[in-house]
Amino acid sequence: MKIKGLLIAGILVLTCMTSAYALETGFGVGPGDVLEISVWKDESLSRQVVVPPDGMIAFPLIGDVNVRNMTVTEIRKNVTQRLKEYVQDAVVTVMLLEINSTKAYVIGKVNNPGVFPISMDTSVMQVLSMAGGLNPFAAESRIHVLRRQKDKTLKFPFDYKEVLKGENLNQNITLQRGDVVVVP
């Protein structure tokens, strides 16, 4: 998380680079992400919350809010709308302080298998690089990516040799939250 401070007319204004990234990309919040939700001029309605696995956060007055896969803007609108019943003209701010939910997994014959943080544009080749590359026993042409979508698992083939040569580059897909790269 990067936080920058800016002094304007004696008022320290903090800007969160993570929130700016989330706004630009339409990032959907996930488990482990840290949010700060505040209501202007009402400290009792300001909270930092870690999004739990079920995506439900508790907020004063309005109770549970399902924020899973909602953008920062959608969360702000939802909380503002639900607070109207209790606070007239509430000015709600939502900031994404930490992104912890975007991870991909690399297993099999790589030098450093494990869990890796990814951004919205991390490709298969990039995560294989993060994993220290393939070891000498890897089946380079039989790599695949497993992606969970609703009730099923999708399998995307990846031929390391072809991509390394600059051929068939469309298989070097952008990874999504929770993808598993399998290197047999």
C-alpha cells in the first residue's frame, strides 16, 4: 500500500494509491482486502474493515453489507443509500487501503512454487517468472491454468516453448484472482 501526503492550506490530505488503482480498473473487492469506510463529521460511523471470506462486512446502523466483487464506488453508493434512513445527507468515503485478495498459485515443476500476488494484468509468463522459472524436469508443452468459475473449473492450455519463441502468444492469458498454474 502506498500512501502519499499532501499539505493544502494547512490541512493534511492523504491519498491512497491503492484506491486510485481500484477506481481506474473497476477492481472488485475480495476476501482479505482492507477497506476504510468513513462518514464525514461522524467518527462513530468510521471503520477500517478486513473483508472476510464470505464478503459480508458489518457497519453501524445498517448491519451486514455484502461487498464481495463490488467496486469501491459501488460500496460507497450502497452504504450511502442504506444510511439515508438514519443520517440525512451522509457523505460517505470508501478507500481500499490494501489489496490482499488477488493471488495466483503456481504448483508443480517450478523452482519456487507458491502463492503470488498478481495485478489486473499479470500474465502466465509473468507468474512463472515470479515462481523462479521452470525446473529442468518440467513438461514445457503441457502446462495449464485452472480457473474456477461458479460451479465449474476451466482449463487453459499453455505451451511455454511456443510463447518463449514468440509464437501463439494468445495463450499467455491474463490471470485472475485464484487461478492455479500447473506445471507437470
